Amino acid sequence: MTDGEPVVLYEERDDIAIITINRPHKKNTLTDAVIQGLADGIDAATKSSDVAAVVVRGSGGTLTGGYDLTAASDYSKSDDHPPGWSTPYGAKGPKPREGAWDPVRDYQFMNNNVRRFMKIWECPKPVIGEISGWAVGGATDMVLCADLLFMADDAHIGYAPSRIYGTPTTMMWVHRLGLEHAKQFLLTGRAIDAETAHRIGLVSQVVPAEEISAATEAEARRFATIPANQLALNKLLINQAYENMGMRTSQMLGTFFDGITRHTEEAYRWTEDIAERGFKPVIADRDGPWQDYSQRPDHR
């Protein structure tokens, strides 16, 4: 990304919209601006009569390394807030004391992210998530909302924050994987390679890394042959079945629990260790026992 270039790019061509996270120097990690850019892109694609389907991808060979913890703020302890956030106390409510954590403030902030990720789920047009490089932590809260997932053969996806400092907020894992595999990969935080992801039904197709973008776009263009109302009704019908199984309730609990996990004694000690030793060595210590490959993601 060059100075002044948007952190999310939006393009329409050949009957599809392409939304690209554009922070390759930061492994496309998620900030409020990135999440809002994704939401705005989905809104634009939804409104465009020229778009039959949507592709979500990352630039520079990776989808996203999750939340950018180096840029994160704890909005449960701050007067600062993103667009769409409101204090439960009202404008004249008390300012939190030093070190206090308000779970409602935390929930409102994180739920604002969930609502924006869920625009992908609610979009009446098919959305294909293109997984290249890494899709870890908060990246999965976003991309698992997509309708179809195409994965590069050298990519990995997983939720390492389940070891410490997080629970999935959109909580799509159990709905996409079923009980056994959801527990296998959420309780351990172990990353899933492309072959395994396809075998357990997490992704639709695995494609050579150099062909992933072309394959994803080709699949998206096929939807132009189906009436938009037919696509919208079938997507709504499928989604409603999962929502009837309690998906929204799971998201509410997941978002609350995410805040709790970030405010335990272990979480405080973990963040203090990061402040003392630096981010990468602490992440390496967290992930080391669970990884049997050399490359590790650098972000949550």
C-alpha cells in the first residue's frame, strides 16, 4: 500500500465485485478502517445492478492475519469510540476509573465489528472468500461469513486466540464444521492446512496458489447466469435454517466471552509479556507447542 491509498479496494468488472484488503505491509491485519471498508464494499456490491457475486481477498499473497493488536485500543476502558458506538451510560455517564473494564462497552465495540462482518452473510448476492497465505484469528470471524471459500494450496486458516485472548465472535466454526471438528480446532487453536480444510468440508475448493484469484473470479462470474432473485431467495433460505439453530445467540455469547477472555489474569500477564519482550517472541511461545510447520502468523 502506498501513502494515501485506501486500506480496502473496491472494483466492479465482468459481472462481479472484488473487495481487496490492502495493507500488505501489515499482513492485511484488521483495523476499524479496514472493517468499515469491507462493510462499505459489501453495501456497494449489494446496491449495484451490475454485480452478480462478490469476491473478498487480500493483497500481497495473504487474506488477513486477523486483528492488528499493535493498533488496537481497549474501548471498554476509553472515552474514544468508533463510528456507530454509543455509551450505555449516556452522554453524562461516569468516566471509567483507571483499570476498570466495562463488559457492556466492550460488547458494544466488538458487536459493531460483528454487525459489519455479518453484512457478508446477509448480502443477497453470493460472496466467495479467497483464502491465500493466512486467515487467522479475527480473520475467521470475517471470512467464515462468506458463502463459499476457495483456498490456496499453501494457505492456512485457524483461531489461535482460543489458546489465550479470544473467542470467535461471529462463531461460524460450529455451523460450518460440526461438533467434532469445531472442538478439535477451537480447543487447540491449531491451524488448518488446505488439504485438511477441504477434507473436513470447511472450504469448497483448493487451488494452486498461483491460480487462486483466477479460479475464484471464474466461479463468481458463473452466478451471472442465475437470476438475482433466485440467488437471493436460496441464500436467505439456507441462512435462515442456520439462524433457527441459534447462530445469533452463539454470536452474542461469543462476543461477550471474547471480552472476558481478554480481561483474565492470564490475559493481563500475556499482554504485559508482549510489552516487555515484544509481540513476535510471545506469539511464538504461545503457538510453538501446537505447530509442526516453520512459518507462523504474526498477528491475532
